[in-house]
Amino acid sequence: MDINLINYLQNYGLGEKEAKVYITCLELWSSLASTIARRSEINRWTTYSILEDFKRRGIATETNKDGTKYFSVITPDILFKNHEEKFQKIKDQLPELLAITTKIWNRPRTQFFEGFEGLKKVFEEVLLAGEKMNEDYLSFVWTDKIDTKVEKYIYEEFVPRRMKIKAKTKAIMSKNNSEYINYHKKSYDTIVVDKPLFNLGNEIVVFGWNKIAVLMYATEEMSGLIIESQTLHDGLTSLFSLLRDAYKTKK
């Protein structure tokens, strides 16, 4: 059986087995389910189930000759015309469907990742966003406690990959880990805040066009959170700009 014809029919919404049954029916014109199954090399019960489904969808018709069921299918031009008409009906409803999805997208979505491997998934999400969208990263960093595995991963894997991305990273960091600060000042546009009030606990990264990553680096609570929220993203972006401008002016 021509694999190209099968692939072509799959593009029009038929499964692989459905495509084989359809082509076999065209070749036989009108035949028994058992003959169609044998010719298409598909299990008889599966073939019969496909033919019954074709009937419900208007693709196949059934005739009875001397108490025996024969099946035939509509011609390809009618099949494709019907498919295009259904597509057009869906297309006509597209504005209403998009209105529904817009409401869904506007709702905050949260993903939780646990442990070191979970944190790596959050970092990967951050990197992918930068690669695809070239949007700058905004990072609030306070690193009082950081697991050695996480620190090694950041130094040896995350930052080297991050530096290959065109998107820039702007960071506000607390002055409590000089080694961490010195390392990142070489890579990022960093402002260091030496204030006891600046005590976030870990790191918050504002990235993409609507995402926020919350990263917990301490061994006892190693985990990450990704929040998708346009309003929270925009609010933290404004807060970041406000803090950086205020601190630069004060200095």
C-alpha cells in the first residue's frame, strides 16, 4: 500500500489504520468487512470498528445483500470537501474560541519542582525562554544558604550557557556572599545592596513575557516554582526598576 497516500490521508485527520481501511475500500469499491480486513492487513474486529465509525462520520455506507453486509466509502473529493467544510465551521467560531483561551491564559498558573533535579528544570525553563525570546532577565538574589551541588551547577553549567544567550541579566544582590557576588558581577549587570532589610531568602527571576521563577537553594528546602502571571510579571518588573533606580540615585 502506498505510504504516501496513507500519510496524505493522515494529514486530513484519519489515523494510520483508518487510512489503510479507506484506501482498501476504494480499491474494492464494495466489499465484506472480512475481505477489507484481509486486504488492509488489519485485525477483523478493528476493521469492523473502523467501518462502523466511518458510518457514523458519513465516510462509509453499508448495504445488505442476501443478509450479508457490504461496505463502501465516499470518494476522496467528497471526503476532502466535507473535511474542509468542517474546518471552515471551526474557523468561523475561532474568535469565540480564542476569547475562551484568552480568559484561561490570563489566569495565573503555577508549577512546583522539588529537589536538585527539579531546580535544574526551572533553570532550563529560564534558559529556553532567553534563547527563544531574547528577553532580559531580572533577578533578585539573596544567597545566605546555597547547597554545594546547586552552587557548582550554577558556576559550571548554568552561567556558561546563560552567557551564550544574547538576553542580558540585570541583578539586585544582597551583600552577604562576596564570592558569589564577585563571580556574578563579571557576568551580569549587578547592583549590590548592603541592607539588612533586603532579605529575600533565595532568588526570584523575572523572565520571558509573563513568567517568574522562585528558586530555593538551601539543602533543607531545595525546590523551585514557576509562576505564569502577566500582572505579577509586570509588577515585579516595575519594582525591580524602582529599586535599581533608587539605589543608583542614592549612591
